[in-house]
Amino acid sequence: MAFKAFTKMHVHHKQADPKEKDKPNIQCIECYGRNAYIGTKDATVQHLILPSSTNGDLNPVQGKTREGRVRKLGSNNPVVQMRVVPLFNHLLVLWDRSVSALNMFSLEPIPTLQRIQYVSLFELCDSALAAQAGCVQMVTSSSRRKVIRIHVVGADKWEVVKEVTLLQEPVALAVDGGSLCVATCDKYLLCDIRTGCSEKLFPHSHSRQQAFVTSLGQGEFLLNGPESLGMFVMKTGVCQRPPLQWPLEVLAAGICFPYILALQPQVLSVYSMLDQQHKQTVSLSGAKGIFSTPDGVLVFTERDIFSLSLVPFKEQIQALVERERVEEALLLLDGVQSCRPLDSYKELQKTITCLAGFVHFYKESFSEAKDLFLKGELDPREIIYLYPDLQFCLCEDFESQFDLVNKSRDLQVLWQEDRNTFHHYLAFLGDFLSAVRETEQGLKCGTAVDCSLLRLYTELGETENLQKLVGFPNECVLDRCVPVLEKHNRYFALGLLYQSHGKLIDGIETWVKIADGFYKEPSCSDVYSHIVWTLSQLKDQDTVWKFADWALQRNQEIGVRIFTKHPPDGQLETQDIISLLEKYPKALLFYLEFLIHELNNEEDTHHNRLAMAYVSETLQGETDSDLRGKLQQLLWESKFYDIPTVYERVKSTALHIEKAILLSRSGKQSQALQVLVHQEKDLQAAEAFCSKAAEGQDPQFKKVLLLFLLQIYLRSEDLASAAVDLLNNNPLVFEAQKAIQLFPDHWSVQLVSKFLVGSLRETFHQRWMAKLKLELAQAELMQHKVNWMQASKTKFRLDKEQRCKVCQRDFTQPEFVCNPHGELIHTSCTDFSPL
């Protein structure tokens, strides 16, 4: 059955005079509300009262058309055109090349409105502003001259207010506000009534009868263009809609949004303004003209008038949906909502949008289907319901609202016949449920959505998505989901699921079994590190202590992170941790480092324990060289360990550098250097020790240390060359006078010439710099004296009533200060004392 946008009804039949049985009668019609008017060929106007209706449509069941008054206008020239002016109850009639005014109810002539002669066409300007001003504008086309006249029509008079000259005689015209669209014998024009300017649109080759213009409102016109195109033209001269492709023999067109009705001699074709497609054909033999009404159109033949009433939009939309033309239904719904809002628009829009989604879904256009389902706020269970294996995720009382749409499509059959295609359907389901999960619709049925996603991700092998789902708060039901994960060996995800549902111990025990090899879990390669990280984030101390021993036994370095990575607000008792770590030396060392270096702990016992732990690990020789560097750094920088205790531990060992550091921290610098030189036998280390020990001290301290080192070198003949190198490399450090006194008698000047030259050069440099500073200071002092002398010769006059420039008070004492601008100021009002 074809789609119907309009229903046809017979409204009136014009009875012919028996003597003129075969002569045509109706020439034009006009309608306002229930009042219709017929203009005949023999200059007769007849008033008809159409039947009333409850929904705005003409319905013959509710009554018949009643014939009102009839008026014979005069000669037998046909009535060409009629227009109603409801503001004044006027009926304007064009006949015998003139416009007459009648009362629209009595059809009596208006005596004060004289006929306007020589008119071929006329049209009213439907202007709300003009009506508010108490008058209506009318446009007439002269039958004798190529002009358009603008009339102002009042209750009892009308007058011409403007003329617009045209190059050709109009054959059709339409008015919209201040814009006039005119069809001539070969072209269409746009005219501005206010300015009189005209603009050529495009030519045509139609006959006079087929060249027509129809106003669509909102400054838009419909024209019968060339090549059988219905052209939509705005008053600005541009087209904002694609043209309609309609038949060759179009006589007229009517508008009933959102449809355009094109009249032909035998049929009426209905086109949509929304997609420019043909929607319906109505048979109308002998049709002559068409008139638009708010709810449809009136079409007349020589003797009959038919009403084409607009089918309610809701029924039209439902009819399109039933034919699975959901895209058209959705387009129609969105198009009419702006002009004729429907009470159920939102719900209807959602339903149609979802139906359109199902059409794309079964065509495997999954991207479009997903967008439509989301836009239509589809209940996710409607999609889950389509997959037989997932229906266990739904509540038993769920009933599909689209069961009739989907009952003929069984995805289980597709699963059996084409698994590759079915796999695409599964992927779509996962994509859609993920997108809808955080929406209002998804939250309403979170259990069904999350259970379905878990099943999908598990079966499709989407490990990352599965772990993301169960690792965060979810509404999975354990009784349904745990067997699924166990069946597919997804034990790591099972632990996450337990954890997200508050069963943390069950979750960690599951992971422990993976780490210990009881479960095979290919999706997680380092479950042990995850267990440690999880324990490090827990505030539940009982759970931490329950699994801490297991973690430390596997790996002390990683296991200790349970305590070092613990959040500050949930920190465990330090002493309890140390007590546990007594069994794990390496873990204890790492934890003490954490306390001192990251938490800045200042307890002596912790610093001592770390130092002793470093010494023990270093002496065992099982760690890398970095550990000894950490020990030396601690000995240099820490202020909280007990130096004698640590020294007793290392003095009998080969840790000579550490002994030197401890002796230095005890103030025994000379002994420290002797240890480095004679026991460690590392001269570079001895010189580096001098620089390190002097950090933060007075500059002279380093000189003292290097002098000690020089003396140690000079006491041994084997270190004479080291002493010479020390002198030559540091000529600016040693004072030549003191150093020379230490030189052995057999040393030649040439041996220490580099040192002597450098030292003397530095001495002379210092003397010249001191002399230069003295001379600069003397020059500055001399400049101050010159300025003082110049200022002392200046005379200042202090009047009795003179005031301070700063505080504006009178001078009561002779002391004052003068600023660079010569203004006098109290001495107390300055930041300096007078000379």
C-alpha cells in the first residue's frame, strides 16, 4: 500500500444550468477559515460554508458544505481572481479587467471603494505590520501599461502610493512582505516594492498558463523553472534548497509544509520540501487550479471542489516506519517539529531513531547504527536481547519493545552459518555497550551491561578492555561472571573482579596462586609486581601483614616496596616494619634508605643501622660498587649517626676511605690524610678528600689541609715527586714563605720553579690589586670632598614662614637639609643625617 501524505475528499459540486449543461463554470476559488468563495465564468461569486472539523481537517462525515449568498457582478466576463481581506471583511474580486470590493459575508459591494480599472493581476501583501497600522497593501498589474502599482487598502478607501515600471507585462506574480516575484512571458524577476529595483532571475520557455509563482512565506518563492524544475528562490535572489524535478505539464503549485503539491491536468503530485522526493500521486481529472489552506489544499475542476487534507504527521511517521522507511520518517519528524510541534515529539523521535539504527544494524552498517542508538537513547538490553548467549545477563522480567521488528532476524542462525559475520556483530555489541555504559540509559541497567561486556571481552580475547572493566567499579554479578572467567583461565581478571567488589583477600590469593604456578595466566606476565603494588596502596593493615612475608621471601628488593610506596596517610608503624625486615637484610637496607633520604628521618638509631648495614653489605662483597658510594655519602652528610660506633666497626677493615671520613668528622684531619696516603695509597683520593672536607668551611681550611698533606709527602722520600706535583699544581694555595721552609735542602730551584713563579705572580697580583683598590677609594673620597665643598659655599635663605617640603610644617630649628632640587627639608624627614 502506497504512502499517503494527503487524503482526498469531495467538498462541493457546482450544479449547471440545464440550458448551459456543457459549459464550464468554476474559474477560481478563495478560502478563509470555513468561508470559501467560487468565481465562475459568467461573473458570478458564490459564498460556501465548509463543514467544521475538530482537528483542522475538512471532514465530510461531520457535515456538508452549505451554499451561501450568490452575487452576479454584471457582464458575463469570468471572475479571474479573488482575495479576502479579513481585517475589513472585504472580498476583492478581479473581473472584467477591474478589481471590485464586496462584503465577504453579504457579498454586497462596498460603496466607498470604487472599482480599480485596467487590472490584469493583483495580490495582497500579507504583512503583520501593515495590519497593525490599520491598512493592507495590494499589488496590481496594469492591463494597459507595463507597470506594477502599490495600493494601500483601508476600510473605506484605497489609493495608489507607488508605481514600478517593468520591461515586460507580468503573467503571474506573488508577494512576500516587501518582495515581489514576477513571471513575464520569457523570464522571472525579483522586485523590491520599497525601492522599485528589479533583478533578473532566469529565463523560461513556458506558456502563459504554466509560468507561475507561489509564495512559500519567510521570504521564499516557488517558480516553475526551466527544464521542468521547481525552483526555490529567496527574496535575496539565492536558492537555499535543491530544485524539484517535476513533470512537464505543471499548471500550478500549492504549499502545505513540508509538502509541495504540483497540479497537472489529470493528477496532483506531492513532493517533500525536506528531501525533494516524490511522495504521493492523487488522481484529479480535469483539475484547473489549486488553493493552499493551513491544513491542506483545495483543488477545483470545472464543476467540483476537492479537499486534500494533510494526514496527521504522527500517522504519516508511523506509516513510514511500518514500511521500514525510517530515514524518511526521521527526516519528516525533524522537519515538521520546528513548524508544527508534536506533543510526543521527543519519545517519537527516540523510537524512530532507534528503528533507523536497527535497519543499519542488520545491514552491518555498525557505525551508523551505533550513532543512532545513542541518539535515540536505546535501552542497551534491547541489543543484548538479540544475542541468545547473552540473555542470561538480563532480568527475567525484561520485555523487548522492538520484538516485532527483530523477531524475524535470529543471530543464533547467523552464528551457525557465518561465524565471521557474527564476530562483527559481537564486536559491535562491545563497542556499543562501552559507549553507552556511562550514559543515563546504561546506568539504569548497569548489571546487564557490565555482565555482557565481561562475557564479550572474555570470549573475544580483549584482555586490556576486560581488565579495565573489572579493575574499576562495576556492576558485574559474581555468581554469573566468576564461572565465565574461570572457564577461560582469566584468573588475573578474576582477582581484579574480586578486588572491585570488596573481596580483596580473595583477589590477592587468586594472584598468589598465579605467581606460585597453580594457575596458568598468559595475559599477565608480572603478577608478582602487581601484588606488591596493590599491597603498597592498601589502608587495611591486616591484609598487608598477611601477604608481606610471602612477597619478601620471593624478592626482597621488590617486596620492600610494600612499605616504601605506601601512601603517607596510611603509613604503617616504622618499628613494626623494621621488626619484620630483621629477617630480610637487603629489604631492611632499602627501607632505611627510604626513611632517611625520602622521609628525612633524623633518628640516630636509623642512621646508625643504615651505616652499619652499608658496612656489612660492603664487606660481604656481594653488592655493586654503588653501595660503597652510598656509604661514603652517608658518612659525609649525615649528622645523626654515632661516629665512634661506626669507626670501631671499620677501623680493622680495608675500608680506608671510610676510616678517613670518620677521622675527619672527628676533627682528626692529619690522621685521616695519613690513612689515605699510607694505608689506602691513593694520592688522588687524598687530594679529593681535602676538597670534600673543606666544603662549607672557611677558605683557609682547605689550605691547612693541603699543607698537612704536603708535610706528609715530605716526610717520605718515596713521595717527594708527589709533593712537587702538589706544589706545582696548587701555587695559589700555598704561601711561598711557609712552603720554602719545608723544602728539603737538596731541592733545586728548578724543581719547584713552576710553584715559585705561580706563587710570586699571585703575590704581586694581590699587591697590585690592593694598591688599586686603595687608590680607587682615595679618588672616591676626594670626589666626596669636592661635592661637600661645593655644597658648603651655597647660600640658603630660611624665611620665617617657610615650610618643609615633605611634612609641610614650619621650621622651628636652624638645622635643615637641601635636596638636589634646592628644596628645604627637616633633618628628621630624611633617611640620612646632614653633613
